[in-house]
Amino acid sequence: MPSLMEALEARRAEVLGQAERLREQIAGLSEELSRVEDRLARLQIARETVEEVLAAPSSSVPGTDATGGDADGGVAVALVKAEAELDVTVMSPEYRAIIALFATSGAAMRCKEVCRHLGLGSEPRHVEGMRSKLKRLVERGVLAEPSSGLFKVDGRKQGW
């Protein structure tokens, strides 16, 4: 039968082992917490930057000259009118080109026609990508879809 001192020493070694395992877990969790807090700080900076950009009034629409005319022939004067409700300066060039096309033509078009006017291919991947963009613009109130697959400027919302 082990002596009382031997039992006490065995118990002490067991508790020391538990303490060491807990210290290792704490160190691992501290590293993970540090990485997560770093990502959170970067996300906060990104959010503040986006809020700042969206809150700042835009000085001009890219592609127009100081008189409001087309500097590069691709951005319509009507685009300037849309800026009051829709900040096109933060949109991608693809969306700006689509809006300019509809603003200058005033005609209702199907996806393939839009692709053709913008110099894109007529393969299904191009047409479906364009359909997705046009549907998003309908959701935002920039375009209207009077019948399935036919898109036109929603002049009521944009004042065009």
C-alpha cells in the first residue's frame, strides 16, 4: 500500500499535468483570439472607409467634362441627372456603361442586344451575366422590365 506521501506526490503530479495542458490551451486560444481581433479591426476600418466614401458628395461623373458634355463619348448627359438618386461613381465600369447605353438610346432592349451594343460576345455566359446585371438595376430602380427579358430606362424614378 502506497504511503500517504507517495499518494500526495502522485496527486500533485496529476494536477501539475492538468495545469500545463490548460496553459497550452490558453496560449492557443490567445493566439486565435489575436488573429480574430485583427480581422475584426480590418473589417471595421473597411466599413468606416465605405461609409466615408458613400457619405461624401461626388464632385463629378467620370467621363464628362466641366460643361457636362461627354468627354469620352461613352457617358451620357442623362447620367448626370441620375447621380442625384444613384451615385454612379461608385459603380463598376460595366454598370456605368449599361446605364449610359440605356440613357442615350432610350429604347427597350433584350440582353443579347445590350451585349452586342457593349461589344460583348453573345455566348450564353455573356448573356446570362448581362441578365444578372440588368435584373440588379431593375431592383435598384434604374431600369424597368416591362415584359419578361425586355429592359428599358425607368424614367419615373430617374427623371430621364
